[in-house]
Amino acid sequence: MSDYHYPIATVGGLIIAPDGDILLVKSHKWTGGYSVPGGKIDYGETREQAFGREVQEETGLGLKNIKYLMTIDCIDSPEFWKTGYHFVMHEYSGVLADGVRKEDIALNEEHEEY
């Protein structure tokens, strides 16, 4: 059970390569399923800044043209590896920044494959 008694604001989203490929990552946090990179918003950070930072931390990829897509609630998801969490997930899209190639991906410890 979570120590959080309020919803947790998070960001995540689609990373789009110039050829139209979209990045999905496999994470143990989501019962080994594929999802999009993302995470919690830090204090004082905008949602767009958080999305760019999370993508950089989790994949090593830089983004541009970040656009808001939607917000969804994720309450006690059976796919999440812990119980008792309520996430308010702000979803975005972004394209690879100039000079960044999809082959430049460098996953951190949160993900096993893409």
C-alpha cells in the first residue's frame, strides 16, 4: 500500500522519430508490459519540462515540439507493480530533437528493452 494519500502528478508520452516510429519501453514497474517513458513531476517544474527531463533520464533522447495530448486517471492499476497508487497522468508527444537519432537510445535501469 502506498504512503501517498493524494494523487501523484506524472507525465509520459510518445516519442516520435522522423520516420514515424514511436518508442515503447518495457518496464518491470508495469508488470513487464510496454509503456511510454515518463515519471513524477518535480516541485517547481512544468509538466512539459518534466516530460523532457524524464525522457532524457530514461532514454538519453532529447525532444522538441512537445505537445499536450490528454490527462487520465490511473487508480490502483493492476498493471502497476505496487498497490494503493492514484496517478494523474499528463500525456504528451514530442519529436526527436535536431541531431538526435532513434539509434542514440540509452535506457536507464527502469527499462529492460524497447
